[in-house]
Amino acid sequence: ESTLVGDLYCDIPLGLYIIRGKNVVLIGELDVDKEELPPHMTHVSSVAEITRAQKAERESTDLKGSMRKRMEFLDMD
């Protein structure tokens, strides 16, 4: 699983998944000349580090949402 958090990315091995069924299709186009990620992205090799970054991003989003709820009574228009 490729995980992106801000400017960090990490590939997390998920193991083996078995998909059972008659109508399972995976289609994708691959451009071999194009780079997969922008150059400003930083590869993180530690799963723990990307998990901490995900938690920090989630907490930041939650904080912004709670602040926005507290300020709803203000009419900014």
C-alpha cells in the first residue's frame, strides 16, 4: 500500500490478498517515461514514522474542524 501524508510517502507491505470471483479486473495505464512522484516528495522507510505523520495530520484536521465549529457564530460575510 502506498501511503501519502503531506510531502512524505511510504510503501507498506500488506501481505497476500486473495480475491475470489469471476469478474475481477484490474486495468491501468503505465507511462514509463513519467516519474511516479514529484521531486519534492520524501520517502520514509519506517512504517512507524508514516503512522505518526498520519496521526498528526488527522489531529490537525480535527482541531481545524473544532475551531471552525466554535467560530460559526461569527458572520464573516
